[in-house]
Amino acid sequence: MSTKIYTKTGDKGTTSLIGGTKVPKSDLRIEAYGNVDELNSFIGYCRDVLLDEKLRELLKEIQDRLFTIGSALACDPEKEPKLRIPDLKESDVTLLENEIDRMNDGIPPMKSFVLPGGHTTISFLHITRCVCRRTERSVVRLSKEESEIEPLIIKYLNRLSDYLFVLARYTAYSMKVEEIPWKPRV
């Protein structure tokens, strides 16, 4: 018989962190790693719609890093030193920066802000970027209000949103979809 997916332990609005500590499901830590999980799902969708195999592979690696971040956030900070939680590395940020530079070198410079849109793939990349920014804000809020968060996590999420913005522009250029410049009403 297979293991049941439901445990009923959260029926009263609490859940357990890695390490066993019970917290309300409304806890900032739960919100933060829930946002990471949502972002990871959106990245998975982006992987499914992009055709470039190199980009798809990098997105898969990003998903792995997001699991690493989620694990760190889901862990009771007092018990984490005793647990074997994977670490994020500075080289993970450097990889994103190198990819941003590579893609940016292959597209025309921005002359104005751009509106998300032009093709469903591009729009979805922008939605994913926004989810990444929300995730970053929730992790920053957690670090300010509850507990110290590894600064590399915030740095990685910040760089990831930059990567997603450039990926949207790069994808538009690759697909020969014209960017939509923002022309403010004056």
C-alpha cells in the first residue's frame, strides 16, 4: 500500500519546520518558503515553454537552488547547525550574473522601460520575475522581523529576478517579438 499524502497534522492551522518545531501556517517563515515553492513552480513552467535547451538546463539548476533556499527557510534556525541542509554558494550568484551578461550582450540596449507582453512566453517570464520579487520581499521581511537569514539567499533572489527580466528580453529578441516600450502619458 502506498503512503498517504495527507497527514491531517495541519488541520488546526499549524505545521512543522524541519527539526520538528511547530509554528502557525501564517508564520513569516512559512510564507517565505511557500513563496519560494511557488516561484519554483513558475520556473518549471518557464522551462516547459522555452525551446532553448541551454536555458532549460539553467532553469533546472535554478530550481535545484530554490529547493536549497526552501530547505534553509523551512528549517528551525536553532536546529539548522545540527542538520545537513544544502548550502547556497557565491558561485550560484556568479552563474546568474554571467548568464545575464551573456544574454544582455546579444540584445539591443534598453531605451525605455518595457511593458510585459508581446507573446505568452514573454508575459509568463515577466510574471515569474514578479513572483521572484515578491519572494525576495518576503524573505527580507522574515530577516528583519523574525530571524537572521543567510544574506546569500537574499542576494541570490535579487539576482534571479534580474536574470528573469533579461531572460524575458532575450526571449523576445530570439523570438523576433518586438518589445512594447512604455510611453508615459504626460
